[in-house]
Amino acid sequence: MEMNRHTILIAAHDAESLKKEIIRWGEAPWWPKKSLMRFERLTSGAVSPGTRYRQKVELPFGPGWNVEVGEISDRGIKRRFLDGMFRG
């Protein structure tokens, strides 16, 4: 199986503010309103390992899947696919 990795570069004044924005990925006010990718948080509280989301492609018959935050580090956030068409 081939790995599919997405990378986005973000300019920030300091590492801490950058980390906060990366953690809010998909649900932050700056997330594009017309994005075809919707993130719905399924758990409440601060984002931490174990926080779950439902991700959905906003197209007719678009796929959806559940993910869980596995790790938050100074370099970013890792989510694990729980079901759907992706693994890992």
C-alpha cells in the first residue's frame, strides 16, 4: 500500500501560535467556508489524544469517515482513521 501524505506550509510569528492553529485544523474560523472537506468534532473539551471527528467530503455521495487524534506534538497533530476508505 502506498502512503498518501499531505503537507501545508504555514507562516506564523511563533511556534506556540502555529501549534494552536494546526490543532484546530478543519474547525478553526479561518478554515475555508467553501471547503469540500467538513470536520465535525464528536467529543467535547480540548483537543487531545482520543478526540474524535467525523470527516466528510461535501459532494453528492461523498465519502465520510471517523478519525481519532493519536498524538499532538510541537510539530503537529496525528489522526488515525477508524473506518472508511483510508487506513492508518
